[in-house]
Amino acid sequence: MSFRVSAHFDGKTIVPNEPLELPKDQELEIEIRVITRSQKRGRRKRAGRVTSLPFFGMWANREDMKDSAAWVRKERERWSERLQSPR
């Protein structure tokens, strides 16, 4: 299992910015990438740009996708169906 966590260094310990759902004494391999202030500002700017794009939220009013997770599950169920040629 692998996932990304943001954290900060309090001078002595690396502290996750959000709680981690891990069992006590779980062994971890940690890769540290230092983020400069200018990189952090750039990330915020890029994230804001996505929501301002014209296609963002374009499916928000679709009746067939009220529950997007259910819609995706339904579509994925069909992936395992075997294709049949029309006769």
C-alpha cells in the first residue's frame, strides 16, 4: 500500500498534517521531499486554475449521474462482460 501524506517538521519530529489510519507500530518507509515556500505558492495557484477551467463541473446537473460513485460502479460492472457480435 502506498499513499502521500503532507506533514511538517516541528524541530524534532515529522508531524502529519492529518491523522493517519495506521495500526500502532506499523513499519513505514519514508521519502522526504522538502517543499520551498515558492513551490507551495505555485501549487496553490495551479490548484485554483483547475476549478476555473470551463469544463470543471460540466456534469454537475446530469440526472443520470446524481451519485457519481454509483454511476462509475455500474459502468465498471459492464467492463467484464464479454463483447458479442451482432448476428
